[in-house]
Amino acid sequence: MPNSVNLISPRGYCAGVDRAIETVDRLLEERGAPIYVRGEIVHNQYVVKTLSEKGAVFVDTPEEVPEGAVMVLSAHGSAPDIYARCAARDLEVIDATCPLVSKVHAEVRRYAGRGATVLLVGHTNHDEVIGTRGEAPDQVIVVEDVAQAETVEVPDPENVALTTQTTLSLDDTAEIIAVLRRRFPALQSPASSDICYATQNRQDAVKASVNTDGNAPELVLVVGSQNSSNSQRLVEVARAGGAASYLIDGVEDLDPAWLAAKPRVALTAGASAPEILVREVLEFLETQGYARKGSEVPTDEGVVFALPPQIR
């Protein structure tokens, strides 16, 4: 059987990432450079570099931005104090927060408003978690793993609620949440999961690929940046299914030695990685004798989020 590379779908941009990037692109077209952006608009090096070359200026704090300038807040969400600091500098804030992240922020505000302790399942230092915690810093406790779920203490076990970072592994969160529910029977939680549809769909697609009887890939390449949580989770899902897997920013990170004795390769991309990078990896694999198969269409999920009102 000839070597093959299977293009997994859905892959690449989700609706929230698409919205955030288009927001900066439109502002650069309509207002001209510079347009200031707090943090990386999405966690992808290629995207940040491309927008920088067009005139986007990425900053860490509102205080770095000239008074009265335009400030875009990234897709990962920002704490209330960031909005206040922008207002103090009279910045025109364009909020590119993903609506699914905004949903989690609203849940935290609602639970905290009832006096609940909010257990936020996620990675402490991730931008999204930092922003979400900021909604009620004295009432939110981040739970990173099962060990912490077993030991976390709350002031009132009868008034405790659950939220999660949107880009986690479903399997990982299920185990953590099971522990929290066992320890806190009164645990309140949102009606629908906080895990983003795109995160779930991309993980399910990788899981299906590596569980194909007799035809599973020996190697899964995930295009995405190292600080992309959802991309890291795709690598974990692939490895859990028995495949070797690596996260690469682009074709320049691909070590040809990985291909040795691997006739079946699968290729996917995290929710903040552009398809152009997938195509470059695909073209390299074709030069190495891999025939392409799978879906040429990255995603047909049909989810679209409206742009911020200032640029609709």
C-alpha cells in the first residue's frame, strides 16, 4: 500500500478566531495603521506576524497605547480591570472576545453574584483563564487536574459552582468534573458545556482517525503554535489513541525523521492555525511520496459570529 496523508476535517480556524482576525484586518483597512491589540489576537505565530506586517501593534497593557487610540481586545477575553484601564486612557475598545468565552465570563459573574465559590477547570497561566478569573478574583479557584480536584477546599460546600476553560480536552475535564461532583454534591453548573464546539469537533475528528481499524495513522501532525491550548490537546488525543504526534508551527518544524516507517500520516490543525500552513505541510509530504486523501475542505461547521458592532 502506498504512503498516504489523510487530511482530517474539521481543522483550522473556528468562528471565534475567524471573527478576531477579521476584526483586526477590517480595522486596518478602514482606519489605517497602527491598530493596537492587547496580547496575541489568537495564539498563532504566523497570524501575529502577518498582522504585524500590516500595521497591527501588539501590546501587553493599555498603558502602552497612546491616549484616544483604537485598542482591540483579543479572542481569549479580558478581565474587567482591563476595560477600566482602557477607559482611563480614553481608548476606543473593540472587543474581539470569542462569544463562547464571553459566555463563561457571564457564568462566573452570575455564580459569584450569588455568593458562590466558582471552581474554574483550566490552566492557571492561560490568557483565557486569567481573564475569566478577573471577573471575581476572590471567588474563583482554578483547578488544573484531578489531584487538585481531590484537595480543593471551598468556604461553603453548599454554594459552589463549576465553569471550564473552553479549549480543554473533553476526556481530561470529564475526570476532573467527576471528582468535583463527588466531593461537592451541590455543585452548580451551566446548562451546556463550556468546551467550545470547535475544540470538541477537532478532538472527535482526531479520535476517529486514530481509531480506524487496520488503517489508523502511525503519525498525526498538528499544525498550531506551542501556546495554543486547543492544539496541544489534539496532540494529546492522538497520542492517547496510540499514534505518534507532534505540534508544529509550520513545515519548517517538521523533522523528516518522524516519517521513517510511517506509511500512514494524518494532518490536522488547531483552531487558530490558518489553512495555508496546512497546505505547505501537505505539499512537503507529497514530495516525500505521500498521496493525499481525506477532506480538502477544512471545515463545514457552519458557525459564524457577527463582527463587533463598530465594524459591521
